[in-house]
Amino acid sequence: MAGAADQAPAPLRGVRVVELGAVPAGAYCARIFADFGAEVVKIEPPEGDPLRRRGPRLAIGPGAEEGCHFGFLNAGKQSAVVDPSDPAACTRLHALLSTADVVIETLGEAERRALGLDHDALRAEAPDLVIVAASWFGESGPYRDFRATDTVCRALAGLVYLVGPKDGPPTPILDYQADIVGGLTAFIPAMAALQSGGGRRFEVSVFEAAIALADYNIALDWGAGRRDTRWGQNRFWPNYPLGIFRCKGGGWIGVTIVTPVQWAAFCTLLDMPDLIGDPAYAVNRDRIAVADALQARFAPAFLTRTAEDWLAIALEERLPFVIVPDMADLLADPEHRRRAVFARVRHGAADYDMPASPLRLTRTPPARDLRVPAFGGALADWTAPAVRRAPPRPKGHLPLEGVRVVDMAMGWAGPHATRHLADLGADVIKIEACQYPDWWRGVDNRPVVIAQRLYEKSSYFNVMNRNKRGITLDLTTPEGVALVRDLVRRSDIVVENYSAGVLTKLGLDYTALRTVKPDIVMVSMPAFAGDGPLRELRAYGSTLEQASGVPSVTGDPDGPPGMSHIAYGDPIGGLNAAAAILIALAHRTWTGAGQRIDLSQVECMLTMAAPWIIECSATGRVPPRTGTRHPAYAPFGAFPCRDPDSWVFVAVEDDAQWAALAALLGPAFASPDFATLDQRRARLDEIEAALAAWTCRHTPDAAMLTLQAAGIAAGAVRSPVDLLDDPHLAARGYWQVLRRAYVDHQPNPSPAFREDGRPLPIVRAAPTLGADNAAVLQGVLGLTDTDLARLAAAGIIGTDAVPPNLRKARAAIGAPRPAPAGAG
């Protein structure tokens, strides 16, 4: 990080933000603004934000408790109470809104009417205002008015069905995940609009934001014409071994094996040479089919060494192993302490550590002196002068039109970040090499794959790289490097995820690129800190989840720590990178200064564990795994439906919802003995048996609709590929079908943010290898036809992948971080 003398004032100082509503995603969106200096006023009703009361709660003063999640989402803000029945208070609120830069609003229609809030009228009065209207399911479609919780939303979004035991029930992370994903997704268009002059209203669906985490699974199943199923605890098709193993001394080690080289090294390490040459185990997709038998051999082997021993060996052998920590381990980790990963927060009379913002802008870092606002503040005038704004762009243009991005990232995380920028209008130029195409095109290098260009048929590559242009440049050559530098000179942003030290050797690191473009914004996305002890650790998105602490609170108490995704860290890293880039871009727009962003992806994952980290820091208790026993909802979980392996997820949030459910279950449950949360917890086995007997008579959708009609939060547990036929998404025009060479027509997910009720258009299919060489090298850099012919003859550019036997030694330049789990 830059020294104090190099740091500038907070980049969003003077930006005025008003937050209204109780959807947690809106609160996290506003929290990001506060982290970087914006003045954020949180408007609460007279009874307060419901999250203040939701568990797990902490003592914050004599006789006072508030929720851990509330503390995390609201540190750094001001709070003001507005009573909708008080006309004077509503008038003061309107004055505040009309002088704000950004309004983040998650109210329902009735709440808007009560406050006299009309977005059209507000925009007419304040034409430069940016409004983000976020909700669980968007402003149209059959789910629009559904009750939801974080987990109900994820169940519908395809993020629960694949998690847990093979025979069920699905056992996901209890909470707090879609909140963060939705908040980041809402922040991205808000920040893009703000830096381009404002005057926009974005609608954001948390449900659609969560679906982005299932993009890989949906595309993979669509391309293969299959429907995935649960393979067992900590197993995700198509990879195995991928999971968490108990070690000597009681610790846990996370393992992800993808490539044939890794499989051979893994078997050698475990002294199982007979597995290496056996064709039955040569391909990861074949191994997962016999995972039970293999697990019976692997599990005892891991008990022979401690987790620390396995990690040391993995670093030497370049295998993707990582220690799986609990919350106390995270808080005590010396590397996290060295990196100041946690910020000390004051919450009433309590103080505790929580994950600091992972968006490490080196010139304009996030705030660390944070306080959670007390309830009951009066509505006051703004304390800061208005920010100097960018000139507005012509009406109808996307907010990032005119911004150019050099995308040197591969796989999921970096391309996920740049996809958001491309969807908002940026000219994203993806750089590959014919010798080393993006591994999301596939890692199968057999001659038939190269000859038939099967690498052009990767459905998940196509989804992640739409709306971009693509060129090829051989970076092992001086001329290839020179062309990248020339392109950076004409660009605004660089995104990269190369291994530590590679770009420095090439002369393409931030220090070098600043000499050709002093105001460049560059984000580096290592899995672990580039200056830390794990910088050389081979890591996948699954490795990042294993290291995040989240598995320690997921799954059954008597089972291993539970994973929830094939490569969780990748889309989370991508969302955080996009948010960080846009803050840095705004700072450059307003000051002319660029900077480097140091984004450790494992630190991004810590936000997904924030409430449990806070609970552990404040109380000293290590949160346990509790299966589907939620601290605030009962009953809660996935319940079986009529057909085999079909489920509906139910979350009874309060006593009123319980009364509605009791009416469906029968008179016995209308007894006062079940009226309160504590009473229901004491008799959960009885309640769950009765609820399962009721859900078994219905399909998931029928059960969901009946429960929702009664005002109960419930959602069908969708398989990812089922979303292609989801009625709500169909009604909202969510799937946009694009024609692309080698694939024909493929459905692409719309961005989770939209303007004027319509999805943002996907105007360009993902590029084939080197498809835009001429357009970019001639149109942007001014090369001639003769130049292109010479570059092609030298193998510096091209449109065909080079067979492995003709490639230069990979060790000559290193490589970006390896493919996310499942990419093979």
C-alpha cells in the first residue's frame, strides 16, 4: 500500500448518499460509499431497521443488544429516524433527497407512498441524481411481491440445490451471502453513473445478482445438455478430489485437484501410485462418479499429518491445498494482522473486529476508523459540501461509454469484473495469446481439440466474455509487449491476474505502465496477498472459499466444514474488483490521478463471513456449524416435495409468519405453545416433521406459491439449469439469446441492473480467438495491413490456438492464476 504521504483524501468525500429501506443489499451498497468517504444518511422507521433486532446479537450497552449483521452493514454511516405519519419529517426528508447525489432505496410500494416518495418527481427536481432501486426480485414479474430472505433468494437462484448430502436435504450457508452480492451489484451501476455525470435510475434485482454466481453451472449444463445433481457433501461436478479433509490434530485441509499433472502429484504425495496410470481415474469427471471409494482411501491418508504439514508440502509441490480456518483462526492469523485485514469498530459500548473493506485502493484507501450509528438520530442538513461532478454524458449513452479497458485476466474472477464494465458501455479489449488462450476456453489440449477448434465452443467462456473485443498477442516477444504498452497508453483501466512477479519481468507491471500512462487505473487480483507467504500457492475459487472461514459455519455439526460452491471466490472477487475499479475511475475523473488496486481475493471472501467473525471477536465464542438451525428463523430449511429430489426452502421470519404456517399445518400448531421463536426452537423436530409431511404433497412451485400467498418466505430450490425456464426470468426478458460462431444461439444472462424497466442490451457475443486483431491493432493503434501480416507471420498475433508441442516453454513467462475449479 502507498505510504501516508502518497495517499489522497477519501475519493468520495463530498458525495451525499441517502439510504432508505430494509433490504440488506441496499445497506451494503451504501456501506461501500461510506467506506470511501461519502456522507451516508441511513433513514430508519420509528421502530428501527429490523436488522438491529435480528440475531446473532451482541450486548452494546446496559440492557441493549443489536445484530452483528447490522453492525457490519452500517458502520461509517449516520442514522436518522423519519416517521411517515409526520408531515414535517417527510418534508425534511424530501429536501435531503433532492440535494443528494445518490439515493439507494429498497422500500416497498406502500412504504414509498407513506413517505410521499415519487422517483419521477424527484428526478425532475434533481436531474443529476442517481437512484438505485433495489429489491429482492425486481419491479416486475410474478415474484415481484414475494417475501424473501437471503437463503430463500439463493434457493431460487440455483445456489442451494447442489449443496449438501447426496440424498438431501440441501444444506447451504445459513445467511448473509446474497446480501453482499446484491450490494456489490447495486454499487457498480451507481458508481458508474456517478462518475459519468449522474442523472440515472437503475433497478437492481438481488435475485438476478445472485444468479451471476451460477453462471458457470448454467452454461456448463446448457452446453452439455444435462441437469446437474448433488454429488455429496463438498463435491461439485465435474471435479474430484475437491473437498475438505480432517488432519492429524483435528485441523482441516482444503483440497482442489483439476489438471492431470495435479492428479499425478496428488496420488504420489498420498503414496497411491496405482491410481496414476489407471484410465478409470484419468479424467476428473470419471473420478467424481466413484468418489465414495476414492474418499475411503484418501481420508485416512490425510490423518497422518497436520494441516500445517500438508500446507507446507503443497507449497513445495505447487498443489492447491489450504488450511480451513474457523473464525478464531482468522482473527489470530498473523498474515491477516500484518495486512490489517480487520478494522476495529465501535458499536455502542462494545467494540470488535470486523473485515475491513477488501477494496485496497493504494492511493485512496478505505476508512478504518468506523462507528455503527446509534438509533434515534434526528434528520439534519448535509455536513459536507457537494462533490465536484463530471460533465453529463449525452442522454441515452451508457455510463462507461468512452472508457477503454485492457483485460489481461483469464478464467472467472477478472473477466467477471470486466464483463460488468463492458455491460455498462466500456470498450473492453481482452488480450490472449494463441500459445495460451484463456483457460475458460478449455484446458483439453489434445490434437483433435486444436484441429477442430473445440476451444471455441466453451459455453461458460462465452457467457463471461460477451460485450468484449478480443485480440491475441504473444507476450514472450518484445513486440507483443510493446503493443500492450501502446494499447495501455490509449486506455483507462488495466485488469490482470498473473502470477506474482510475471508482469514485472515483462515490463508490464504498474510501475512500468505508469511511465506510458501516468493516470492509469490498474487492478491486480492475486488469490492471496502478492507480498505474503501464500503468494505462490496454487489457488482456485474453491481454495478461496476453503480459506475464508465460511465452511466452518456451514453444514451439520458432526460433519466436516461445508463448501457451498464449485469456485465461490471467483465471482466474489470479480464483483469486488469491478466496484474498486469504479471508485478509482471516479477519483481519476475528479482529480486526474490514477492508482493501483491491490485486491487479494481471499480478503474479498472474508466479507461473506463477517457476522460470524464479529460474533467471535466480540464474545470470544467460536460459532459452530448448526446445519439448518438458524439463529433468527424457525422453522428454516429445505423441505422435500412430491417428486424425487425436489425441495422447497422455507424461512419463517417472525411470529406472524408462523401463525400463517400453523394454519396450513393444522390446529395442533395453532397452540400458544408454538407462538414464540424460543418455543418453536424447543420443538423444531416436531414442526419440521409436520412441515415435511405437508410439502411432500406438493411440487416445489405449488408449495412456494401457497406459502407466499400466506405471507411466508419460501422459494423452490432450483437446479441452476432450471433457471433457463424460470417464469419470473422469462417475464422479465432476462435471457438474451446471442448467435456466435461455432456455438450458434446461446442464452446469455442479462445484467442484474437495468434502466427504464428494460435489461441492458448484450450487443456483442464473446470473441473468437483473435477476432478483433485488425479492428483494434489498426483502429486503435494505427497499424497497417503490412504490419498485421508481419505480426501474423511471426506468430505474435493469430486466430488459431497453437498445439502444445509448438508452444514456447510456459516457464519463460509464468502464467495467470490457474483456472477456477470446474473449468476443466
